[in-house]
Amino acid sequence: MTETPSSIAPVQFPFTFGLDTFGDFINDEEDCTLSHAQIIRHLVEHGVLADQVGLDFFGIGEHHTDDFPLSAGDVVLGAVAALTSHIHLGSAVTVLSSDDPVRVFQRYSTLNAISSGRAEVILGRGSSIDSFPLFGYDLADYEELFEEKASLFAEIVKGGPVTWEGKTRAPLYNQDIVPHTEFEPFPVWIGVGGSPQSVIRAARLGFRLMLAIIGGSPLRFAPFSQLFQQALERFGRAPLPVGVHSPGHVAATDEQAREEFWPRYLEVITRYSRIRGFAIPTRESFLREVGPGGALYVGAPETVAQKIAANLTALGASHFDLKYGMGGLTQRALMTNIELYGTQVVPRVRELLVEAQGYRSH
């Protein structure tokens, strides 16, 4: 795909804000880890509070380990849907490579019905690969699995009978897939962690783009937003929103947020460094990441709001999901984080974005 100047005028999508969780383990006030069942019940409380404080989205990621006991996030989202009325609910992400596109569509079209049209899906290849051996998939097929299954999912969400054939699952011939969505197809995103090919795939399939920025400078992802809109134009598609997903923690003060988050962050990243090759953070590297140029949104409401507003503008994005929580934080800390994010951070971000747009218009 060669580059030519875009003929499509920039489209300003409404700014929306959400929360994502991986279902990280939660400790009680005595620093003992809660049971998986209690953690799941707490997640329902998180989703309900997110709705009450006016957030736009609540997402649950898929994992299959003791640290992240959320293997069926859509079931939890169904419980949240029954207790809420406004907030959109979805995956963050669904590992489509080790799942079946038909079943994923059926689960989320069911959630869409329960929630009266509030379901969304973020699809990913799986940066955490624990689902591959669990469900009998070969990592050698990592790329082919996602390419084929994402293509099939794109056909399914169009509605109507599906005819499709590939190498990784049985073909479909004029197959009706139920339940049908009530109004229009629910939003589908592809989560991207650093691959231009994934950006182009999202555009080719007509899916929205979610930038998963978990370390380093967020600004290095700015070319991806530009590439995405250019690719949409080349494929004859209308512009679509770009979102950002990044970790963080909000507390009353910068110092409190950092002191609550840092030891948990160090523990979790150190544990996963043995599996995924992460560099073990130091206090100095952590402070760089929570600073203006890093990828962690940790601090008081004003600190976090300033950083979100600056990066949404720089990245050409209109949606931000704070991946809240870190293994070992308490339920009280998590609920405070959600409340502050919804009642103070997001309103302040909106103010800052209006101010920035006003300055640019003069």
C-alpha cells in the first residue's frame, strides 16, 4: 500500500471513556488473596459502579491463570448488564485465535440483547498465550488462526446467512447464525500492540482500532492512527474511531497512587518477566512511566486527566480505557479508583479537550 495524501477530511468522533480489567487477583485488608469466586463477584460491583459514575464502557479481558481468573468475562458482563442501564460492556480482549468466531458472536449478540444494544467486542491475537495449550491450538499457527478467524467474524457481524471456507475450522455454507442483533451490528475493535500489519488488517476488515500501550512513550503509536485512517480510505471504508488502552491507578494524591500501585506492579511484572521476557522495573523506570512521557496513568485525578487529554490529542484517538487494578490491590482501593476516574478524571479530561479544541480554532 503506497502513501498518497488523504482525500477524506478528518472526522471528529465523540470522546468516550471506559475501564478495562483483566480480573486481577484482589487482596483483602490483611493482604490475603481472595477466592476466585469473591473476585468475580467484586468485578460485578466494579461494573455497576462504573455505570453509576457515568463511564461509557466497562471491559473484561480473557485470561486463564490463577492471577487472572477471568476465563468467561462475557458471563460476568451479562450480570453487569442486568444491573445497569447506560454503560457499554465488552471484552478487553477476546483471544479469537483460540476461540470459535461463531461462538464469540453468539455470546456477544446475546449480551447485546440482554443489555439492549450495549455490547462491544475487542478481538486480539493473544499476547498472553495460556489459552492455546488449554484449548489444543498450536502456536505455530498463531498468525493464520487469527487472520482466518477475524475474517470469518467480519462476515458474521454483517448479518444474514454466512458462506465461508478456510483452513482452520469447518466451512460454513449459507449458515444462519443466531441470535440476530436487534438493530445494527455491535462495535468490533482489534487490539494492536505494535504491529503495522494488524493496523492494516483492522482497516481491511472494517473494525475499529484499539492501541494497547502498556510501556514506553505513547507517542510512538501516533503513526498507527494515521496509517489506520489511510488504510480505511484505500479499502473504500469510512473513517472509524481509534482507542487507547493503558494501565493506571487513581488515588487522592500522586504519592498515594504511586505507593499503592508500585509494589504490586513490581511484583506482577517480575513474575511475568520469567514467562514473557519483560524487563524488571526499577523505581526510576517506574517514575519515568508514570511521568508525562510514559505509558502508566498513575496519580491524582488532575495528573491522570492531564496525561489522558494530552495523549488522546497527540494520538488522534477519541476513546480511552484505563486498565485499572494490579494484582494484590484491595477492593477498597479499586472502588476508589473507579469513583475518582468517573467523577473527577473524565469530566476534567473533557474540559481539557474542549479547551484544546478552542485554542486550535482561533
